[in-house]
Amino acid sequence: MSALPETISPAVEDELVQSGQHVYDQRLREVLEPDQIGRFVAIEPETGRYFLGDTGTTALIEAHAAMPESLFYLVRIGSQAADALSGYGGRIR
């Protein structure tokens, strides 16, 4: 059993994003969005297998347990992005 690389090249990452989003748009959106809004789905683009979770971490843990040598595309169902960055910064003068 080989280990996954710790980092992936930008080209591989781009392909993963494009193919994962394609699977979501073409096969999963209509199936998942009516009842799973706000949950996360980890998609293995080559097979189309997917794993649901209430958090991104949960979906990825389940996906990795089932397919330990695969890479996954993560998306939040019903949202444009899997997660958001936000915060509050105070400025000290």
C-alpha cells in the first residue's frame, strides 16, 4: 500500500477541482440539494463515489476510510464554497 503524497502539484489540484465540480454539477446536485443543504460531500471524481458528513472533516474521514489512496473534492451542499474564511481583527496603535 502506497501513501498519498503530502502535497500535490497545482495541475493535479486543478484537475481534481474541475472533475470533482463536474461530478457534483452533473450527477449529484439534483440528488443532494433537496434534502442535504448545508452538509458536506467528499467526491472521488474518477469513480463518482461520494461520502456525506455534517462537517467537512467527517465527510473526508469517511471517504478516506473507504478509499484510503484516493483524493477527494469537498463541497458544501447548496453553497458555492466548502467553507468561508472570516474573522475580526483589532488594530492596536
